[in-house]
Amino acid sequence: MIELILKQYLDSVLDVPVLLEHKTGVTVPYVLLDKTGGSESNHLKKATVAIQSYGTSLYNAAKLNEDVIRAMDGLTTVENVGGAHLNGSYNFTDTETKNYRYQAVYDINYL
């Protein structure tokens, strides 16, 4: 399950909590993982994953997003991960809750 692989990897390289869902009581900064799509062909899997970086300010969210992007450069060192390609990175502030966040979207190839 790519979500668990990604969570375990990011937990090991980031200094903030990495979540698979919003949890009450967790304060910013933190990272939230969201698999937005996926496919499989000839036993090779591909997932599109949005990694949301939450911060106390827009600057802090942007800085955490850059930390995530640098960390993701090493994802291919994880067994069964063949590639991680940055699809996009942008300000994704939640206008409803007024939480500052950035989002990096990755296409990940894995077994």
C-alpha cells in the first residue's frame, strides 16, 4: 500500500507528524497524505499522491513543502519504489478553515 510506504518513509526523514487523515488535537506544522488516483499494468503500479504541508504561516507552509520535495528526492531508495516524479507544487491554502498549506503532487511508480 503506497500510502503506508510513503508515510513510513516521510516519518523517517521529516521532523513533523505525517498523517493519513486529519486528526483532532494535532497542531501545525504537519503533513497530510492523500492518494488521488492510481492504476496498474503488468503488475506495475502507479499512484498519484497529493502531499499537503500545513504551517502556522504561508511562509512556514511553503518552507515545509520545500522540505517535502527535497525528502521525496530520496524515495527511490525505498524497496519496490521505481520512481517519484513531481507533477506540481503550489499554494493550496484552505479558504474555508483559513489554514495555510502548500501541496506537492507526485506520480509514483512502485511494485
